[in-house]
Amino acid sequence: MEKTPYIQEDTIDLRELLQTIKKRKKLIYLITGAITVLAILYAFVLAKPIYEVKAMIEIGKIGAGTKDETPLDDIRDTKQKLEYLYGVHSKKKSNYPKLKAITVPKNSQSIFSITVAGRDNSSATSYINKIVQQVEKNYADKVQSYTSTQKELISLTEEDIVVSEKNLQEIQDSLKNYHEKILNLSEKDAALAGIYTIQVSQNQSRLQGLQSRISGLKTKLFNLKLDISPLRINQTHIVGKVEVLDKPVKPKKVLIVLVAFITGLMLSIFLIFFLKFLSGLKEEKE
């Protein structure tokens, strides 16, 4: 029995609210419509579109396909360098096109993607290609430095092989000479022939050592040349093509209009109840 008055009072209040809204519906239409129209004008006329293009880059590697495979640079260091050079996190206002973001896929050691924002796809694509070319050039210089160092080692190894082969030939000639002397002296001077035999044994040991060394040097030379071949060096390059979106990413026209409509509706309803509140205060004073 005690709950009935409260139910009736709530019902009366709800009716009053609906009546107030109905009474001031023109004001709601006006405010909501005005804000929505302004949002439409901004989204479809005033706001300048922003386009985004993306590219994926793979950092080059040395020793590709082997257990010693090594990227030319640490992927996180590369990200930080580019973010600093192109002001990704700078608080200063910059003009378009500009580098918007650099992302590194989880567990990636050599691949990252860059996103460039621009007023049109043409300028954004041109700018991202400029960034890609600069990155490729920087790492191409590193590859060139590595290749130059390896070529110096190759040259030194080839010289070492030439010297070793010359020494090998001298020892072979010496052995041949000793064999001829031993044959001639074996019957005439057995003691001298024995000395020559000892020298032959020593030279044969040297000969085997040199042959082993030359074999190792040739293997080293082969590996050095292989290390600077396209099979072992992957240049830094763009993966696939630049991804270009046909539609701008901003402004989000539908979202802007929808938010403006809801905001206008809420604002207008708040306004009519505020006006009713002021009117009630005025009536109480009178």
C-alpha cells in the first residue's frame, strides 16, 4: 500500500519529462539539426583528406642461409634511428607527407613496416619510396664496406697461396734432385747417400705440411669468395610493393556525423531541461 504513491509520482514525472520534450521538440530539432549540418559541412567539405601508404622492408643479411646468418643491423636500432630522423614522435607540427609509424612484427629480426600519411596518394607514395631508397642506400654502403674487407682478405689469401705453391715447387725440385744424387751415390758413397736420404725424409714432411696448408688456403679462398656472392649476401629491399589505399583514412565522415548527431541530441535535451529548471525557479520567486 505504501509503494503506490511512489509509483504514481514516478509516472507523473515521466509524463512531465515527455511533455517537456514534446513541447520543446522544435528546439531539439533545431539544435540537433544545426550541429549535424555543421558536422556534415566539416566532414564532406572543410576537412582535408589524409591518405596512408605502407611498405614492408627487409634488412639485408650477411651469411644468408648459413648458421652464421647475421642481419646488417639490429631491427630495434633501425626503428629508433628512423623514428628520430623523420620525427615520428616529435611534438612539433610537421607538414604532409610525413612518416607516421614504424612497426616491427612480433619475433621479427629483420622485417619492419613503415606507414606514411599524405594529402594524396601520389605525394605519400613518392615520400615512402624516398625513405625506402635511403634505407637501401645506407645498408648498401654497409654491404660495400663488408665486401671490401672480404676482398682484401681474398687478395692476401691468394698471395699466400702463390708463395706456398712456389715453396712447394722448390721442395719438389729439391726432392727430385736428392733422389738422383742418392741413385748415383748408393754404390759409391753409402754414408753420403744416407745423409741425402734423411734430407729427403725431412723435405717430404715439409712437402706434406705445405700441401695441407695450400689445401686449407684454397678452402678458405673458396669460402671468402662465396661469402661475398649473391648467395650469401641479401641486400636490404622492399618486400612486395607499396600498399596504397584508394580511400582516405581521415576524416571518418560517417563517424563524425553520427557523433555530432548524438551530441546535438543530448545537448538539446539537456538545454530544454535546464530552461525548465530556470523557469521553475522564476515561478517560485514570483
